Amino acid sequence: MSLRDARANWRGIAFHAAGITVLLLLAFSFIDLLGDSFWYAAVGRWTLEHGHFPTRDPFAFSAVSVPWLVPMPASQVIFAWVTGRFGESALLWMGSIVTTAALSLAWLGGARRLASRVAVFPSLLVTLWIVRGSLAARGQNFGDLAYVCLLLCITQARYVSTKAIPLIGATLGACWINLHSSALAGPVVVSAYGVVLFFDEGPTTTTRRLALLVGALSIGLLITPFGPALLGNVLQLSNAATTKSVDLFRPPQFSSPEFLLAAAFALLVIAGGQLRNRVREGRAESALVLFWLCASCFAMRHLEFLLLTTIFFGGRVLDRELNDSRHVNLARVGMTFAAVLGSVWLIATGALRKDPRAQVPSDAADFVLAHGLRENVLNPYHWGGFLDYAWYGKPRTFIDGRSQLFENGVFDDYSKIDRVDSEWPYLLDVYDIRTVLWEKGSALDFELSQLPDWDRVFSGRLAVVYVRRATAPKADHAL
């Protein structure tokens, strides 16, 4: 190897290392621990302590009493183990690392030429900016990584031994369904890609391998601690009214810069896949991007899969159009320098010194515990997961992010209380609510402050605590 080649290799290593580093640091600066992060850890802790998954909900007093199948069981255990071993901040790093791995695999697995990787890299930064509002440590991180692995399986199917496909597919399906419920998309994605390829090329070895991959994935989805029952539970959950009412499952704001950028990126990749009809798999790749673009118009949760798909196939499109050149080498050096400066800036500004409880009312939760307010507690939906974790069932919460447990009318009643409908005082009596931990400055906070039967005994950074007058703590503990 000549000295010039050695220098080029080192520049390439520096570029990729700097790129992955800045992705990791940016992901960490955006990521938070939200309700899901905490109830994952709470359920996993219960499982590790008892040696089996709970069959009845141990955390919410209003939850349904029917047997409960824990969704994403492997994620619950992983979150609990990481929290117990390394602390809550480690969940932020774990989510950031898995998110970075998914982005990096989509980047490096799709684009193989240096020119393509340089051209695609800015889209990774834009992707993190687009999803920044919903980026949290949760099972979706693992789902994103599994999805990119599936894209690699699809595009490399023609090069993989037919005998290896069943093992690869079943392993990926089993890991995916136990880590995140988005595993249901696996067989659908492969089928859609294979059907378009079949109409383009007819029955070939590749289409037969893709059909085999669909079967193997489907079998893998049945391999859970609960057997095939978990798959049925996930299907039921995906169609539940409570699930569809969550923001991530609602249509996006089509005029928002985030959606417009994602849609523009997708349309460019779709157009690029059709530039040359002679390119194998071009139409299948474009069809898959179009599939996720349409899905994203119905639910924001699909936006991450759309972005990962466009990054992956966008790199493949650019591989066919770009050639390495001296200008690319200059851009690579410049981007490496910019990435290093960006990383230094993130560290210097303190963006990486994060409080894992920044988005949750830990002070109010501590107050409830310190004063023994163990009667029925009313809480906001998005804080329920944290309260499950902080209180561990003593006291029990009213509602949390495990929406399938509140299909018994509780979710509807919660919505009425949250909106401060005319029925809300009656509903507090129906559920015998003795303590209210709620958002500071909210409409319910104001309404409770006007009632003589309720005392505000705590006001913290994010939340207030009210108790019925008969159970209020002494004045020296109040505001």
C-alpha cells in the first residue's frame, strides 16, 4: 500500500468515526426519558424480582383485571437491568447508542461508495432534527435497528444462501417481536418488496428467497414467552381506540417543516429509483419508500421508518449516480473537521450533562411518598409510567402509557377529566380520588384551586399536588 493510499484510508476512518460520533452526541442531546422509558423499567424490575412476567397489573388501580400479556417483554427486562446496574442516565446512553446504530447501519449499509456516503451524511443530521420531539429511550429504538437489519436482509437476499434464510428470518423476527411491537411490519415490508420485484423480474431465485424470508419472519414472531398469544395481543392493541388517540398514532401536521422535509427527501429517492429502468430492484425500492410515505400520512409513528428507508435506499440510488473524486475527499476532510467541532461544542455547552428526570415530576412524586398519600391518586397519562417506576405500586397510579389496560372506559373518563368537562368532579368521586398529582398551571389545577374540598399542598417544578381536605397533611408541609 502506497503512502497516498494509507493517508486516504486514515481519512476515511476519521470521517466515518467522526460521523458516527456526532450522530451519537446529537442523539443524546435530543433524547429524553418519558413515561414509556420508566414503566418499561418498572415492569422489568417486577419480572426480575419475581422470576416471571406479571399476569395482573401491579401498578394502576383502575386497570382491567383480565390477564395481562406484557408487550415487548425483552425490552422491559433490558431496561430494568440497565437501570439497576448503571442508573437512569444509562438509559439515555443506551437509547442514543441504539438509535445511532440504526442510523449508521442505514447510512453505511445503503451507500457503499465514498461519494454517496458524503452526500447522504447531512440527511442523518436532518433526520435527528425531525424526530427530536419524539426521541426517547424506549422499545422503538430497538425496532428501528431491527428494521434496518431487515432492509439489509432484503437487499442482500440474492447473495445469501437459501439455507441461511430461514435461520436469519426466524432469529430477526423473534428478537424484533420481543423488543418492539413494530415487528408486525416485517412480513408486510418483505412481501411488498417481493411482489414489486416479482412483477419486474418474474419468478427468480431472489423472489423465492424473499418468500422464504416472509415465512421465516412470521414463524419468528410466534417465539415469545407467551407464544402466539402475544402476536394476537399486539394486533388487538394496534387497532385499539386508546392507541389511536395517542399523538404518535395520529396524522402529522402536513404543513410542518419536519413533515415537508421528510416527504421531499422521500420523493427525491422515489424519483431517483426510476431514473434508469435498467437498474434492478429500482422500482421495488421506490415502492417501499412510497409505502412508508403513505403510512406516515396516517400516523406520525411511521415517520422514523420512512426516514430510515429513504436514507438506506437514497444511498443506493446515489451509488449508481456518483463517482469518487478529489472534491469528495475535500468534502470528507471538511465534514470530519466540522463533526469534531460540533462534538466539542456539544460537550462544552453542557448539552450532554442531562438530568434523566428533566421531563417528569420527581419532586412531586417524592412529596406524595414522604407524606404517605397512599389513597387513590389521579395523575396525567404521560407521567403515569414514571409514577409506576417511582412508587412501584405504593401508591397505585390512575393511568399510564400501557393503553391496552384502560380499555374499560378509564381512558375515556381520563380524557373528560383532562379536558375539565362538566362531569369531572363527579368522576373524581366515582373513582374515589383522594390525591391529585397534576400539571402545574393546567386547567384542572385552576379548577381544583377554586374548590373548598381540595387543598393544594405542594407546588413544584412541573406539578402540583392536591388532597381532599380530610386527608391533607399538616400546614408545615404545605406551600
